[in-house]
Amino acid sequence: MSDVRERPQIIYALVIRGPKVVLAEYTALAGNFQQATIQILQKLERTAEWKSYLYGEYAFHYIIDESSGLWFVCMAERTMGRRIPFGFLGAVQDAFKQQYSDSQVQCAIAYGMQGAFRDHIKELMEKYNSPDADRVTSMMAKVQHINDNLMESIDKILERQEKIELLVTRSQMLSESSSTFRRDAERLRRVVWWRNARTMALLACLVFVVILVIVMSSCGITFSHC
């Protein structure tokens, strides 16, 4: 029972001709729900559309049947959303219109259908307050959870792929840099070798000239004194 109460609940429901003449109502909880609901109904828009009115922690959902002037209203915890309360109200509307004709509705006094229809409201409220009534939401939540996990896995795969691609790119860059370095080193080695060769050749020429000058100064230009 505690698990059920932990879930958002439909607390109070009623069928009104008007918005003032209550024909049938039901609540499983103690409280002055009817008076609060009637006061709020005076503020609501008279429209054929399905409407909701938020009031603190609660929401008042209602359907107006223009052909009969009936209002089908329920008070639910705000966190329950709209799908289940309006599913409940639609079921109450169908059951009520199957059981009573428009002439019976127009002639009925306040609480004229309470004895016969209260149990129908109770049965439907218990049905829509049960965990089974929210199987669609539960399934959607599971699908969303699976989808989130799948997207997270895809993101991780893509992130891993990006890291791998980054490593490959860096490896290629390092390989290209290494090749460039080797080419530059080989080119520099050749440049240095030719520079050294030219330097050695110049030194050899210089030594030869110096020796030649010394010999010529000692032996004469024609080397006749040697």
C-alpha cells in the first residue's frame, strides 16, 4: 500500500451538472475536497476542450460535455501529469453516458446518481491509480533509458574514435617530422662536407703558395741558386 501512495494519485472525482449541481462523487481520502473544487470550478473556462487548472501541489482536470451540460472533474496530484487523469475522466464520461440518458441528467436532483454511480467512479479511480495504469509511461521511461544508454555508448565510441584518429594523426606528423629531419640532416651533412672540402682545398693551396714563395725566395725565380 505504501508503494501505491508513493505514486501520484487521483484524489477526488465528481460529475456535475452545471458547474454547481453535483450528481455523483467519490474520494478515498478524508477532506473537504468538494467545497474547494466547486470554488475553483467557478473560475474555470467554459469550453469543450479538455482543460487543467493548477493549484499549488494539485491539478484540477475537467471535461465539459456541451450536449448534456455535464462536467467531469477530478483532482489529482500535480506530478501525475495529464495523460492518466484525462484517461480516467474519459472512462467516467463513457460509463456515465451509457448508464444515464440526457433526460435523466436534466431531471436529476443533487446527488441523484450518487448511490448508483459512486462505485463506478471508485472502481475507475482505483484502476487508474494502480501501477498498471501507467505501463505506457513506464515503457516510455525504459525506452528513453535504453536510448540514453545507447547514445552515451555511441558518444564514448565516437570519443574513442576521435582519440584514435588524433593518435594516428600525431603519429603521422611525427613520422613526417622524422623523415623531414632525416632529409634536413642529410642535406646539412652534405653542405658541411662540401664546406670542409673547400676549406681544406683553400688551405692546401695556401700552403702550396707559401712553400712556393719560400723556395723562390731562396733559390730564385728560376731555381738557379738551389
